[in-house]
Amino acid sequence: MHRFHILIAMDSHTIAQGARAVKDALVQDLTLAGLAQEVRVVETGTLGIYGKGVVMVIFPDAVYYAGVKVEDVAEIISEHIMKGRIVERLHYRDIPAQEVRVDEKTPRIGKQVRVVLKNAGSIDPESIEEYIAEDGYEALGRALTEMTPEQVMEEVKKSGLQGRGGAFFPTGVKWGFAAREKSDEKFIICNADEGEPGTFKDRLILEGDPHSIIEGMALAGYAVGAQQGYVYIRGEYRMSIQHMQMAIDQARKNGLLGKKIFGSKFNFDIEIREGAGAYICGEETALIESIEGKRGEPRNKPPFPPSVGLWGKPTIVNNVETLANIAQIILKGASWFRGLGTQNSPGTKVFTLVGNINNPGLIEVPMGITLREIVYDIGHGIPGGKGFLLAQLGGTTGGILTSEHLDLPLAVDSLRAAGAGMGSGALLVVDDRQCVVDLVQNFVEFFVHESCGLCTMCREGNGRLLELLQRLTTGKGVAGDIALMENLASTMMRGAFCGLGQAAPIPILGCLRYFRDEFIQHTQGVCRAGRCKMQASDDTAAA
Amino acid sequence: MPNLNKVDTIVKSYENMRTPLIYILKDVQNEFGHLSEEVLTQVAKTTRIPLSEIYGVATFYSLFTVKSKGKHIIRCCNNAPCHVNGSNEVLDKIKTYLGIEVGETTADGEFTLEYTSCLGVCAVAPVLMVNEEIYGNLTPEKAVAILKDYKMKGSVHA
């Protein structure tokens, strides 16, 4: 019997801050102290605390420690474990909201609700037993023994769940397109090619709760009549790939993947396919091309993947976060799900809060929360007493929000009205030390790098935009450059082949709309923020 | 002269996988260090996929390389979340320290410097990756200290 459980966050963020060494020291010191039988050290997913070094929580006391270094381990053991005294200098009190079931008295703190992230940071993601103990695979069991495929699909439709990859297309409706196709094979693909800058929600779901994805995919397979699933994960996400593979192996061993699952006639299996480094492969048809072993260039649509997808067969491509919602919708019902969020945007949304923010990280909030609540309540505002300049929501192609939007409810319809979208859920906060023109140049450099080169609009358009911006940020711009950029950007929106080229101009046009003065100043050789190295032109130098 | 029989073994190990070209190229690159023309020609022969198509794939994805690289590959992120947290200053310092530009390899063959797309650890921005290890909350000085460690020990972990 273990007296203590120490859950140490072992995710990509904490590992980048030395979590492995701390965990090794913990295990070693506990063993030396003869406490190995009394204290269990569990590697868990994200604990929801970021940028604060290595973090851990000790149960049953539910005490969080942050910024733990190898040299602190001995003190935690001698004080907390042996004497029951909290090590105050490492004690972290600003804990995120969680359904902490180990200690029922722990209150829910703040404005966060955990549906998708309910297990991340509270179970050992490498243990199928711990997932099952939290009602894991119960939805799948119930669906296969008590529900028809149509009923499963109906429940997802009624829930109003919209795709969390960025397009917010109703998931149940998408499934319906594939379900009515007649085919010898159909496929379910989990899109885990998370490459949108500032986005790491899928990474932390895959690292922290991989079984929820397997269960969601199996339910999708049952609903549309597919027997094979693929998880397409970015090649750079090594830990996600490892945890997912381990989860698949465990599910197979326990009969939760394979033939005749739960004694039903339903067969379903999952394979991982790794990406090889291409942002465009997050686009679903490019992703399919990549699984087919080709260059990840998008396909012409229609036909859409639910009719003609992988190897020409009906295919559903769903985002990681979308799939992580499915089992809970089946288990708790569509009306429970509709009780969260707003009427037109039910459920929660996982955001990644990044940029110039005091408390960055992964948060899960009900749809409809305001930007102000996220930036100032959950994110604790902007460091160094700087002012809020702008926020970009949804990744590099996301719309621009300014201080006038701070009280805008973040839901699909209200954002659309403001010319923005939720996209991937990345929320980049930018403080007033930054230069807008320099920032836009950074966005465009990204598009130049990530354009697949297929269509002229995106390949050449972004290239020319970069040239114009480079002129502005070096003091060589002229007054006509701004109109030229606007013209080019709006032409790209209309003429580019796929979503990347069409969306790339969104933040550029947004910045031009709200910060036009700053662009004009650059044509006059002035950078408000002093970031751009303005070289005086020959004329001015002579004068 | 690379041992091209290894290519055949790798291709054969994927005979049960549908459309495995990307997996084959990954293994082949691991084996030979980079995807040279000679090696890709052998992949084309064994898989019966046209060389032009294989070359197209090998040059499309950023994790593949058709040129040889240094012992340690430094991948710096300069996407917006890192950018607003000072990644340019980090990169400039690394360039000065190594005396190379992005895309180049040091004369001693130790380091290749590249950009990476977002590594998904933006809450500890700015970040960089050396080989498979990620380092966060960087300052220019910290970045140089990390590279010094690699230089001294060949390989080191935080």
C-alpha cells in the first residue's frame, strides 16, 4: 500500500526544463531512504502549470510544487514525505481547475472546466488500467452492446460538437456523409499533425490521455462503418508517438482494439503514421496524400474525403481534440454537452495561451468566455507592466483582436462577426513593446517557408509580400507599398488553391486595418517600437 | 561506398505496410545519414517507384535531407510565440558563436544550424532543439552554454 503518490508532470514542456533528471533523483532518493514501497512516483501528463520549471503534485495532500530542481528533491523527501511539512519555498498555490478525485474536498479553482483534459495530469498515461478506472472504454462498451451505429451518430449530431481542428464543421454531419457511402473499406484518421505555431493542445492530449483518442476513433469507426484507423502524428512529436503506440498496444492486448470488440461483431484497429515535417499536412487532403507516401500537396475538393479519401475510400479526418470529446458525449449524453458553452458553440475549448503573458500554457474553458478573462484572470496579464497591443487567435493564419475586442465572447459566431475565428485555439498575446510590421513580417516568413508551392497565388504571393515587408522594416518602403500589399493580400484570399493560401492574408489585412498608422510611419522611416533597423535612404543621408 | 544491400532489407521490412515510402526514407536516412542520389536510386530500383517521385518526396519534407549534415543539428524556432519572446536575439548569438548562417554547417562538421517549425512547447518560449532534445526559456547566454556542452562532451542532457 502506498502512503503517498507523487505525480510528476512529464510532458514536452517540463522535459524541456529538466523533468527527467528530477524524476530520476526522486526515485533514487526514495529508494535510498527505504521509501520505495510507500511512495509511488507516477509520470503524468501536463498538470496545467507552464513556464514554472518542473512541477509535481503530492497526494493525498494535493500539494503542488513548482520549479523543483534536482537539489530540492532531498528536502521534499525529508520534509514533506517524512515529516509532513510543506516545503513552502517551492509550494505552488495557483493551481488550475481540475476534477481532483483523489481528494474530493479540493475545490475547483478559477474559470476552467476540464472535459477534454479531465485525465491529463491526473492519471498515468502509460497505464490503461488508470484510464479504465476513470470510466475509460465504458462509452465504447455501451455503444457496442446497447446502441446501433445510427444512435451513436445521432448522439454526436445532437451534441452539436464542431470540429476542433479549426474549421468547426459539425462532426456528426461529417460522419453522416461517410456513413451513407457504400464501400468495402472506410477509414478513420485522427489528425495529430499539429503544426500551427503556438498550438500544443493535441500534443498534451496525446501525451497525457492517449486512450481517449483510441476510444473516440473506435466510436467513430462504429458509427460510420470503418474498421481501420490511422493516427497521423508529426514526426517531431516523439513523446506523443511513444505514448500513443503504447496505448494502442495495451488496447489490443485487452481486446479493445482488434476483432469482435466487447463480443460484438465490430472489428477495429489503429496504426500510427508519422509525418516527416510539413505544416501543410495538417490540411486533411494533404495529410491523406502523405499517408499515401507522396508529397503532401492538397487535393482538389470536391470530392471531399468522406466520399473519396485515403486510397480512394470514404474517410473521416477528425482532430485530436474533437475525438477526445466523443466518449464523454456518448457516456454523459448530448444534453450534458450542450449544457457547456453557448447555444451555437456547445462544449469547451482548449486554448494554448502564449506570447507576452505571465501565465502561459494550456487551458480548457467553456465556449463564450471573454478575451479579457483569459488574458487577465487566467493568464495573469502581461509581464513587466507592459500594455496589451493585440492578440492573434487561431495560429499564424488567425484573425487579429485588439483592446476593443477584450470583452468579446469567444464563440464561433461572435468571432466570425469580428472577422476572426477560433482556429486551432492558439492565443498569442502581444505586448506594446512589439512592432506590428515586424510581427507581420514574421508571419509572412512563416508562410513563405510553409507554402507547398503548388499554386502561384500562395507561392509567389507570399514571396512578394515578404519583399514589401522587408522594405518597410528596413526603411526603404514607399507610400504606395501599403495599397499594393492590401491588393495582393485580398487577391490571394480569392485565388489561392487551399486553406493555407486563402487564410495567410487574414492577419496581414487585420493588422493593416487596426494598425495602419504604424505601417504608414514605417514608410516614413519611423518604427514606434524601435525594433526595425531603419537604414536612411541615400537621399536622406545626402540631405 | 555505402552498402546498398541495407536498402533492400529496409524496403523488405515494410512489405506488409500500404504505401510505406515515407517510412522507408526515414529508415534509409537513419542508416546512411542523408538521402544521397546513389541511395535514392537504389530505393527506386527496389520499390519500383520512379526516382523523380522519390526525390520529390525526399525534398518536400523538412525532416529529410539530401545533403550531408553536421554531427549535431540545431533547430531554432522563430515562429511568432518565440519571436515575441526574443528568439531573434538567441539566433543572432548562436550565429556569431558558431560563425555560420542558418542552413550552414560548421567547418569542423560539429553543428548544422536550421530553422524548425513550431515545436509545440511555446509556454517555455523561446526554444530550440539539438538533435532530439528540446531546450526552453532560452536567453542568448543560455543557448551558447548549451552548445558549449555539446562541443565538450559530444552529447549532454540538461
